[in-house]
Amino acid sequence: MASLSTRRHNERVLLELEPGDIIKFGRKVYSHYAVYAGHGRVIHLCGENDGIGDGLQSDSMFSVCGKEFNKAWIREDDFFEVAKKSKAKKNNKDHKYTPIGSGNEVLHRARQRLGRIGYNVLTRNCEHFAFWCRYGVQRSRQVDRFLWAIAGAVGFGVVTLVGAFFGLRNVKRRNALRNANN
């Protein structure tokens, strides 16, 4: 159950939402995304049960991926059931893309996809789904940030190894010159 302050925060957010808005639910390790359907309901892509009703906590990594990668659903659920202990935030601000139409058109796209769907954390997750519904493009900033972090770490590792190799080579050269001069 959410804390009283989180519940009140989410009630205020819910009052500001309009059908077709993207909602971001901040979890501990990741964020979950949904499209607001109106009347306190959201449409979202989730792994089998997404932790709803199966005893898993909402901040479990299993709720990111579902129990199996091929078992995912686009479902319509209660806003507070999806929010659980997370604070919700309206997340329509993307200056690079233009919404495909009105909130009702966004909601229509979301409802067309209700049911079982394939899932891939890198190419077809809840953020990809919500972004596609609103902007017509599948995109996940979480995945982008993750991949850039991996690329940065790999790049740093390569630079470090190359630097160590050339540094060691230079030390060996200096030692060989020193020994030759002695």
C-alpha cells in the first residue's frame, strides 16, 4: 500500500490527467509507463500480471520483464493498482515529436492493441508502447540511457586498456634505453 503522501500526490495527478496522457510511474530501478484512459483507468504494457495480484512487489525486477519474455499483455487497469507505491507523473513533454492527434485518438490507438503482445525490454516495453500511442514512434528514453551508459563504460574500458598497453610499452622502451646506456 502506498504511503498517505504518495496516495495524495497520485490523487492530485489523477485530477489533472486527460484521456491520452502518458503517465510515468517511478519505480526504484525503472519507470513504468501507461496511457490514461479516463475514469481512473490506464492502458499499459506489462509482463504477465506485472506483479498485480501475484504477490510480487511493484519494485521487483520481474515486473519489468514479466515472468517470461514472450508473455506480455496490453491491459486496462485501475490507476492505483498500477501505481502501487510509486508516485505518478504526467509525462507528455517531448519537444522532438508531435502528438498524432487528440487524446481520444491516442486512446483509440492504445485500445486497438489490448491483449497479448510480444515483449522485449530493449525494443518493446511499456515506454515504447505509451510513446507509440501518443507520438506514433516506438521510443524508450530509459533504454537509450542504459545503452549510452553501456557504450560509455565499454569506451572507457577500451581507452583504459589502450592507455595501459601504450604506457607499459613506453616503460619497457625507457627501461631498454636505460639499460643500453649503462
